[in-house]
Amino acid sequence: MPELRKLHALSTPSVSILVRVLNERAALPEFWSRLRMQTTYADMEIVFLDLGSTDGTLEYILGQPCTVYSTVARTDDDFNYGKNCNRIMALSHAPVVVFLSAHVFLTDARTIEIVLKLLKESSRPTALYLRQAPNGIMGFNSYEAAFLARRFPAGGAPQMQFTAGAFSNAASALRRETWESCPFPPLHGGEDSAWAEKHLASGGDLLYLPHLPVLHSHNWTPQQVHNRVRLVAEAGMETGQYLKSIYYFLGVSVSMLRHGAGLREAGRYAWAHASAYL
């Protein structure tokens, strides 16, 4: 894999921030500003894996104090989420890693500090994930507001999870030794939840941190919602499930209406989500 710049400002970083990126130039200044405000910033190794951006993303991150790798995405492997999680893990060095999407914005200057503390205190193989809330800076819609509220409920103390639930590499963390014993499956979509299921089955712990929100949304159209859900459904071999489709149509519709969406908007997004399982 082409190495554009390898930065070794720290011989022993406490944490590696891992960011897989493709055409995220618009979000990067805010992403970087919030990362730089973290109390642990001086102890971070920041690694970007660019998958062939064409919008100025690469030029921006090359101007920041981080390690940058790049590959032009020509094959399915280059776009494969699970394989790229393993690739960027292998390119980093710290004993604790935090996965962040480049359009995910941290909201608390102590987020990474708290994550490090929780993982260091655990005597068992542990992974954790943060609460995702709509990103008003980049934009969101009623579908995302409803979806995120249902999937990532607010709360207080860290909550132990006994199913993969909403584990997401948009904002997650784990110890390197945990990954070494349980690499990510080579799935293009749903690799994070599949990994979490395997991690739990092998005796690991999974924590949800409802008190540490990050801002994460896409403002997708109904067609984009359908494409994304279809990708995950196909990866998990969940297509052709009519009862699941009905369940999601009703659930998304009701949830969106409760969050202020109009009947027509709720129906369009509910059908886009539900039809991905047919």
C-alpha cells in the first residue's frame, strides 16, 4: 500500500486514532479542530487511510501532523470495510485504538481520555462504542434523527451489552490485543456488528457509552438510505425477508412521525429502508 507520509512524533503513543477516508474534504476542518482539542492530543498517533479521494481530502490531511497512507480504489478489496479496518490496524502502533469516521465530530474534550481510562481499567478483552447524535453542522433529516434516537439512546453510565446491538466503527475503541485475537471479518458492510458478535461469543465485553455523544449523520436521500441498508443486508445474508421488511416499514414510519416528519416523508424513507430487505 502506498505510504505518503509516516510520522513518528511519538515513539510510544497511548492511543491510535484510525480514520478511513474517501472524499471528506468538507468535514475535515471541523473534524480536525475537535480532535486537536482532546486532552490526550499530545499522546495520539493519528493515521489516515485514503481510498482514492478526488475532492482535496488527500491534500488537506497531508498538511496535518498525521500519518497518511493512500490506495486508489480499483477493486472490491479496496472498498471492503472489514479488510480496510484490518489494514489500518496493522499500520498503527498504540496499545489502544479508536476508530472514527472523518465526518464524526467529537463533542467533549475528554472523550478519548475517558475511553482510554475505561479500556485500561478493564481486565477483560473489551470494546466500546459511543452514542451517535444528528450532526447539525453537516446536516441531517427526520429519518436520521429518528433512527439515531432509537439506535443510540441517551443515558448515564456505561452500559454492558450482551448483543452486538449498535456497535459501529464510526466511533468505537478497543485494545490492540483484542483485535489480534479477533480480526475484523472481510465484509463490505456490517463488518463491525459481525465483529462484535464474534467478540462477545469468544468471551469479550462490549460497552455502550451513552454519556459520550458524537455528531454523526449523512442527510441521505431515500435512495441513498436504501443503498446503504441493502449493502448491510446483503453482507449479513438478510435479503428476501418479508416479515423483517414489514417490521422495519412500520417501525421507521412510527419513529419518524414521532420525531415530527410528515406522513409522506415518513412513508418514503420507511419504504426505502424496508425494501432493502426484499
